[in-house]
Amino acid sequence: MLAFIIRRLAQSVLVMLVVALIAFAVFRYVGDPIASMVGVDTRLADQEIMRERLGLNDPVVVQFLRFIGNALQGEFGISYRLQQPVTELILSRLPATIELAFASAMIALIFGVGLGVFTALKPRSPASALVMALSLIGVSLPTFLIGIGLIYIFSVELGWLPSFGRGQVVDLGWWRTGLLTESGLKSLILPAITLSLFQLTLIMRLVRSEMLEVLRTEYIRFARARGLSQRAINFGHALKNTLVPVITITGLQLGSVIAFAIVTETVFQWPGVGSLFINSVQVVDVPVMAAYLMFIALVFVVINLIVDILYYVVDPRLRVGG
Amino acid sequence: MTDITPRAAPGRTRARLLRRALASDIFYSWRRSPVTVIASVVALALILMAVLAPWIAPYDPFNPASLNLMEGFTPPASESAFTGNYFLMGTDNQGRDVLSTIMYGSRISLFVGFSATVLSILIGVSLGLAAGYNGGAVDSTIMRVADVQLSFPAILIALLIFGVARGVIPPNRQESMAVWVLILAIGLANWAQFARTVRGATMVERQKDYVSAAKIMGVHPALILLRHILPNVTGPVLVIGTIGLALAIIEEATLSYLGVGVPPTQPSLGTLIRIGQQFLFSGEWWILFFPGVTLVLLALSVNLLGDWLRDALNPKLR
Amino acid sequence: MADPILSVRDLTVEFPTRHGILTALSGVSFDIMPGEVLGVVGESGAGKSMTGSAVIGLIDRPGRIAKGEIHLQGERIDNLPEERMRGVRGKRIGMIFQDPLTSLNPLYRISEQIVETIRTHLPLSKEAARAKAVGLLDRVGIPDAARRIDDYPHQFSGGMRQRVVIALALCAEPDLVIADEPTTALDVSVQAQIIDVMKELCAETGAAIMLITHDMGVIAETADRVAVMYAGRIAEIGPVRAVIKDAKHPYSAGLMGAIPRMSADLERLVQIPGAMPRLSAIPPGCPFNPRCPHVFDRCLTHRPAASEIEPGRRVACWLYPGVQEA
């Protein structure tokens, strides 16, 4: 177990280093950092002094190491656009994105697994056919159109839910949450549904096909031949075996949810990390882009690690010798 | 010559028979599925509409001379109160005919989608062949990169490539190169899936006796890949390519919707939706609605075709 | 004479497909007496496993019993509602599958799987069920059962796993055990042990066995009677000794020729030419006619039914007088 975790950790560090290299390349070579910082009016001599002071004339390896050193301390420079430290910017926007991502992951997981199991157990029912057809349409619908559609129905036509923003937030000191006020919760509903739909269909289709596969296995047949109840077979034996691959995919999807939040946050003007990133891409605010890249990579790596460990816990076959 | 002809002839008939059998089988499964038939018709109609836009569009929405601001916000299926011109799908705020902008918009969406998919296929298939055929370090490097990339959503990667390109290209050329940047970004974001599939098929094929035989006879590896292995991966590549086209169209629309895609002077479907969203609250629903429906129809029909193709080419699923 | 524990009459199983209805089993009839071992033998696809599945009510969709009846201790069970059939499976009929590697759920401990099964059928507490499970594992020959019961399936070897499967099939003390190729997937060296364990346990509880196998050798050593199946039909059924010594049906004669013998008279191994027809292409008349060395006119047009030609022996072959048409 320990060796397994250490090996995984080493791999994660490697991935992070590669991503850091890309982020560094973006940071260093896209545009001219000096020109972006001080504008074009500054005298060339002054620019050269700044260049020297910022270490931009050092060998690339030294610069890269410095970049990593700074990144480890959570230091990514100053946003060109907002003139604030990038880390501060990201941290202030993070709670909004995490609350959104978490809410939609819950929706996707609960409904995805539920509908997947249902369609697998009742493959011939018309309801299953309907769910499957809807899921194909769901995959073909761009996220932003779903968001706009929901806004049109629930905000414009019905006027039930707000169409943008986070509503009222409560400042807990280190975390500004929208989960404690009514307007905050109401504001969360539409974006969370929008963000969840794609993952929901994915999880549902995965659970369905895995479950159908498992239901055909010998051990399910044997369980049936032993007279176990339908309930014990479907939800005890079949579901547990189905969940092994589902855990992996769902876990990995959680990372995608945070990245996909870019689109949803734009549609609903949700003040999260994603909309920060999109605004930065539009004006080539390189430090924010580089930091966001590192941040997303970190999220992915951490989730990957957790998924691997979970996998280990669920499947006893991996525990011995694996 | 004489001793070659009799050997070549049965080979050719066999190839022809095989092709005919395959075609009729696929045709059969196509005809049997009404959903697929409808999807093909819709996709074909939309593609034709896009290709023929300059000739069949009722108005030229991008010619400033023909635009009349007075005609702005004309509702669908009605005539402008000022000029009497008829607009099937209404006009937008600048008086552009929505139907015509959709036709031209689909043109850009499809062009970007197709080009990006072709780019993904070129990159993915070459890298997949290289990885599968060579194995070893080449293989593990390519596949590790593909793995890492596949674990991030394509849209994020496309955004990043887009951002980088924007920083690298001089500002005065950015607008003219936007479409190409978009194709590059989407194409580079989607290659990994192709590489993974082609690699798997190549590794299977590489083990077969006829490849070993060709190797022993000193046939150049490039020729082996081209002649023997490539034909074996066309099926899966076609399937992923079709579904990839739908994805690329959606990605293009998303990027344009986010305001980082094509410039507003050359609106794609995504840009039109971005524009239309501004008028959602004031009641001019058609500016958003028709481009949105077109996008959904396009993505859905291509997706359905891809789904059907996968089932039709995979006899195990039948 | 005692009443049979299992009585199958004119069992016919059909599969509707795109190309019409396939008949997987046709007019299959046989009895199993209490404590008896009936061997069911035939090539793959002959309908042996299908017969077992039909008896326990687990025919895969879209197959269905089209005709015939199955009685267990006098009670008709082929048309029982699913909920009541569940009470039959495991409790009154136990089933052992071919591959012990895939018969056990890899994510549950052995203890969990046995205790769950025992408590489904018997009113025992968890502790009592567990004690019973340990005793059972001990009896099927798992060393250190009390400790190993909490292991996962992958921690056992193939032979040990099949012992676990036998324990699972017998844990509610059924009156009939259907063993579907119980040793096929196992190493030759452990096959005999597994058969012995199964036979011993069933003898203790008085359970009858329906032993499905393609291995005539196993049948010769284990079974009391044997049913030879061909193309979804019973070709011949009778006491094992008699059928081996004097097979009536040309097909069973061919099969018996395939048993390797230790005795000195080096009878040539008889090969049956050709292959069993697919279900969609069974010829008219006797299904065996394309391969039969004794084929004559009647075989090509009329289909024989398995009919009694001596007390306790039924054969479906026109070579014998008194055989009726199916």
C-alpha cells in the first residue's frame, strides 16, 4: 500500500513538473512580460534594468527553477489586467467555483448512478428508452445552450430563479459562501444543473453499460441460482462491482467539472476561477493563465491520487501483490 | 505479364465483392434505422445550406451597403415596417437577416469543425501509427502525453492554445488569422483519442504474420504502415472522426460563445448565439433561438450518424 | 418404487431470433430418483446446460419454455412465479457452475457470500450461519476453514474455489444438485478430488445429482444412470454400466468408443465423422442422420422419439423395434 502510494506520488510530481514547464513557457515566452507590465512608453534603458532585476536575463534553467520555487510558495506574479497578486485573485474566486463544482458533481453522481441503474435493470421499459434518447441529445447539446435555455425558462419566462451572479454571500473570514443564504442557494440551482448535465449523462451511460456487463457475469448467475433476492443481487452484488470503474471515471470527471465551469461561469456570470481565466485569455493576462494551468493540474493530480487510493480500498484483488 | 494477370484478377474481384457486400450491409443497417435516415437528411441539408450560402442566402448579411438599421429587430415571418422586406427568421439589432447569418455562420462552424477534425486525424493517426509500430520509448512517450491530455477537457486545452496564439501573433494580424488559430486550437485539443485507437489497432496488426513476412522481405516500414496497417484502422478512425466532428463543432461554438473564437465580423453559430443572448431579456428571442436550434440540429445529427456508424461497423454489437 | 425427486416431461425450449424460432431443447423427458446421480453427456451445444438452466428456471432471455413440464417432488415448478422460484433455487435445487474463477463475486469475502446464502434460506442468526459456513468449508476440504473463510475469492486456487462453490451450492441442504461441468475448468489433478467431495457431501445429505459433462470418463466413474444428448434431444438414456457396455444409439456407441480404457483389448477409438448441426440447420428426420453409419431411408424422413426398448432404457433410433415417432 505504502509503496503503491509513493509510486503514484512520484508520477504525480512528474506530471506537475511537465505542466509547470508548459506554464513556465507560456509565462516567459508569450508576449513580453516587461512590455505588459509597464507599457510601451517606458524607456528602453529602464526596461533593461527591470529585465535584469526580474532575472529575465538569467539562464532559462535558473528561471525555470525560480518559477517552480515561486510556484511552490504560491507565488505567480501580478495580474497584468487587474494589477493584483495572481494567487490572491485565484483564492478569492475559488470558493465560488468549488461550491458550484461540488453541487453539480453531487447532482451528476446521484442522478447519473440512479438513472444508470434504472436503465440497466429495466432495459426494455419505455422510460429507459426515453432516458437513453434524452441522454444522447444531452451529449449533443453544448453546455452554454443548456444554460441559456434554463435561463430563458426559469428566469425570463417563469421568473423563479436568478439568471446571474451568486446572490448574497456570507463571509466566513477565509471563505465566502453562498450556501447560507436563500438567494445564494437559489442562484446556485441553475448553474449547478447546467454544469452537471454533461457529467450526468456520461456517468449514466457508464453505469448502465457496466451494470449490463456485470449482470451477465457468472457470479451474478450463480447468485441467482442460489436463490438470493433480486434486491440483494442488483444492489448488493451487481452495483458494488459496477461501482469500481465508475469511481475512477467519476473521480476524473470531478476535475473536468472544475474546468468545464469556465463555460457555465461565463453563461451565469458566476464570479469563479473559470470566468477569471476566460477574461485573462481574452486580454492575454499571462500570469493568470499560467497560474490557472498549474491550479487545474494540481486539482487533477490530487483527484487522481484519491481515486487510485479509493480503487485500492474497494477492490480487494489489488491489495495483494498489486 | 501473362503470369500476373490471372493472379491479379481474382484479387480484384474479391476486393470488389467485399466492397459490395460491405456497402450493402451498411446500407441495410442504415435503411433499417429511421433515426439514422432522418439524421443523414438533416445533416446533409445543413451542410448543403452552408456550402451554398453565398448563392442561396436571401440577403448578404455582411455587406454593410445592404444593411439597413431601420430593419433591425424585425420579428420572424414578417415584413419590415419600414422597407417591406420579408424576413423568415426575423432580423437582429443591426437589421441583418437571421436566416442568412445562420447560413453563413454554419459555413464557418462547419469549415472550422471539418478542418480541425482533419488536423486531429492527421496528427493522431501519424502519432498512433508511430507509437504502435515502434513500441518502446516512442510509444510510452506519445501515449503518456496523450493520457495526460485526455484527462483534461478539450475545451481547456483549446482555450490555452488559443491564449498562447493570441500572445504570439502580432495584434494587427490577429483578426485575419483567428479562424486558423481556432482550427489549430481545436485540432490540437482532440488528437489524443485518434492516437489511442490507432495505436491499439496497429499493435494488434503488427503481431500478424503478414506484417512479419513483409518485414523479413525488407519492405520499408513506411510502406508496411501505409499499405497494410492503415486500411485496418480506417473504420474506427471514421467513427471517432464523425463523433469528433460533432465535438469540434460544439467546441468551436463554445469558444466563439466565450468570445475567444472567430471575430464578430465573421460570426459563426456560437458568435450568433453570444450576440442573441443580449436580447433574451428584451423579448427578441429569435435572434438567439434560430442559431441555437441550428447548432443543436447540426451537432445532434452528426452525433447520431457517428453512433450509427459505430454500431454498423462493429459486427459484435449487432 | 419411490417417487422421483425430479421429473421432466417433454421439455421444449425455444429462442425467437431475427431468423425465426430456434428450438434449443425438444421433447426432453427424464426422471431423477432421490440420491441418484444422473449423468448428462453430449457435445457442446447438445443442450446439456440448457436442460440444467431450464430446471432451475434460469434460461437467458429471450429463450422460453415452450412446452413440457418440470416437477420437483411432485410440485410443478416450470411455471412458478419468480418470487416462489427463488425459494426453490438454492434451497431445494443447488447449482454448481463450470468456472470457479468467475462463479464467485470477487469483491466479497467468502464468509459474506456463504452467510448471505444461508440466511436467505434458513432462519439462522449471523453467528449461527457463520458457524455452519465454517463447518461446511471444513467438510468440502478447505484446510484451516475458520481462518480462511474471511479471505477473498482471488486468494484461493481454482480447485479450492470450486470447493467453495460446492459449499455454497449445498449450504441450504438442497434435495437436488445440478453440477454443470464442475471440473472442466480445473486442473486434471484436482478433478477427481472435486467429484469425490461433491459425491460424498451429497451422499451424506441424500441429495440427488444431475451431473452435466462432456467427459464420459467422469460419468462412467460417478453416475448411476446416463442420458446422452444430441442436438437438443435425448438420444439414449439408461443405466451407466449397460450404456457403456452395450450402447444402443449409434451416437452413444461412438461416444463410448471415445472412453480411453485401461483394459488390454485395444479396441480402436471410434471417431464420429462430421459435426453436430447448428440449431438453425437440424436436418429433417433423425438429427443424427448425416453422421450415422447405419442410416437408412426412414431416418431421413421420420424423427424418432426416445422410446423404451428394454426396462429402464430409452433410445431414439429407428434401428430398434418399438421406437415411436416424435
